[in-house]
Amino acid sequence: MTVWMSSLDPAPLLECRGAMEADFTNIPIRRALVFGSMERTTSSICPQSGQTTSTDGSFSHGAGPQKQRIFNWTGILDEVHDFEANTRGVSGGKGAITTAPPGSCGTLAAETQQSLPAGLARPVRELESVPNACTHDFTEMDAFMRTIRPPRGLRTLDPASVARGATLFDSSGGCVKCHGGSGWTASRLFYSPTSATNTALAAAPFSPPPSWPASWNNHTLQIEPQKAASDPGVGAVAPAQVACVLRNVGTFGDPSNANVTTVLEIKTGAAGPGARAQGAGGFNIPSLYGLQVGAPFLHHGLAPSLDALLSDPRWAGHLTAGAPGFAPDASARADLVSFLLSIDATTPELPLPSGLDGCPTTFP
Ligand code: HEC
């Protein structure tokens, strides 16, 4: 049995998920996944605490070739197929990466879950091609996710304010240094995941471009866990991350309160109950689609509004990351917020300035 769920109202999603698990406990479930452009719920199922990212930002929707963002707030997944682990461990069900004797696929009791490689090691997509594999469901879901259209920008905005905000975003605020490029993020899948390529990336040196401040990223390999130096006293934090999409903008936990950070930034579930989460070394730059329906903001949701994100001193590291000293007054912030709320698939994308992309042009 294949169970799909979707909803346009974020509030009932987790309730629905719980109800479904209760209702279907006696019959085999292939999968239980929740998709939608408005899926921006606060949860504690991730290797770091917080908000689920919106699926419309997983792929770009502007002009030109479609780009895939690296997935997850900390850049630990490079294909839709990697969410098999969520299906099994969180949503519940058999999952879609299974094998069975010839003729038995579809009889879930006869299907055997394939063991999943850790994180960015062998791509899960390869497991769909082994002999006796039962489904290509994740390849089909990947195709579906590419079609999820971002919500339309707000239509009630003052065009002059939006235009002033775009200028702040592009020049004086330096936001474009990270949120430029297709899909409003510099984060991009720059390689075709295969076992050989991912293994090579885990041994390939990473050096940030000279234009990046040292604080943005201290990784030294293209694929590796968070460095020990990022979170003194904690040590390196697994799993491996795609280095070039991460930027440390000082948003790990609550920078004004170490106790809040300690209780907030923990892993849950099989990933290590209570262990320290990733993020002190930086986060995977999010897309800026769907901000109209996206509050609260940041991976942990501690910024209740876009104005709070731009005015609360706790997030000054992010505000000034692209332009040290950037200090917009209330009216400039309102313009910037207008522009952010106007962004949708039809907004002309602003290119990432040269020298700011830290990902290899090609690999291998
Ligand atoms: C150095 C890179 C960098 C620069 C420059 C930068 N950002 Fe960000 N931005 C990030 C990262 C990384 C996050 C995610 C941080 C987190 O969740 O803890 C983020 C998060 C956001 C979010 C929240 C998205 C969400 O879904 O919660 C918004 C909105 C945003 N940035 C807008 C801006 C604006 C406006 C500017 C310019 C004033 C800017 N950013 C400058 C890297 C950057």
C-alpha cells in the first residue's frame, strides 16, 4: 500500500502524521511522506533542531537550467533518495529501498529493506538499480519535487519599496553574496552523486575563496563532518557535510544565551538523543522562496518575523555577513522586507557576484 499525504495548511501536518500512524499500525505501509510548498513546520526530527525547509526551495524555479540545492540545514544530503532514512526512522513504514525475490515485489511482507549507507557515502539512488530492487519511487518523487512551484509573492506591496529593497539586497546589504544565484541561494549540487565521486570528494581538499572572511567556513575537505574547532568542548560533529554550501553567520542556538543553545541545539531520535547538533560551523544557505508563508525564520525558528531577523541584535552576525557595518533603519528594513516578500518564481534572479561561489566548477 502506498500512502501519500499532503496538505496546504502547515498546522495539521504533524497531527495528520500521528493520526495516520495510529490508524494504520496493522497494515504494511510503503511510505509516509509529506510534501508541499507550504511544508514549513517546526519539528525535532532533524540532525539539528528546528524548522523543516520548504520543498519549493529544493530546486530553482527561475529562468535557465534547474538547479538542485544541497539538502538539509547543515548540508548533509545530496539527493531526494536520502530521505529514505526519514521514511523508515521517522515517518514510519517499509520505505521504498527494498528488494524481493522475483515476482514478490509489492507483497510488502516479502520485501527486505536494503541497508542504507551513511549520509553522503554511497548514493541511495544506486540502490534502486541493484538486482531485485522493488521500486524507483524516489526517482519519481525527485521528478515530482522539481515541479513544486513556490508560492506567489505578495501582490499588495508598494513597487517603489520593493525596488529600494532589491537595491539594498544586491548592493549595500550584500545579501546577494550568499542568496544570489539560481533559486536564491549559492548552495548547489555541483557533482553527480556516485559512490566513486562521493568517495573522492571526501578526500578532496576544500579551500574557501580568498574573498570569504575566515569566519564563514573552516572546512578543509569537500565532504567531511563539522570541524572540532567549530564547537570547542564538543568536538567534531557527524555526519559528513558538503563544505562549499555552508556559511557560519552566527545563528547557532541563541548567541546571547549559552544555556538556551545547550537545550535547543540537540539531536533527537536515532541520530543520537540529546547529542549536540551541527550548525556551529555554519548552515546551508536557504533559498528565499516562500518567505510569505515561512515564519518563523532561521533553522531554529527563533526569528519570529523578517523584521526581527533584520533588527534583533542576536542576528547581527547574519545581517552584516555580506556588508560589515550594514545597519538599515526601520524604513530601510521595511524596504528589504518588501523585496523579500515579493520573491517568487517570476522574480529575476540576481547572480552570485564573482569570487563568492566556493564550490568546484566541475568535479571530478
Ligand atoms: C554569508 C552568507 C549570508 C549572507 C551575506 C546573508 N545570508 Fe541570509 N542566510 C544565510 C544562512 C546560512 C542562513 C541560514 C541560517 C540559519 O538558519 O541559522 C540565512 C537565512 C536567511 C533567511 C531565513 C530563511 C528561512 O527560511 O528561515 C532570510 C530571510 C535571509 N537569510 C535573508 C538575508 C538578507 C536579507 C541578507 C542581507 C541583509 C542576508 N540574508 C545575508 C546566509 C547569508
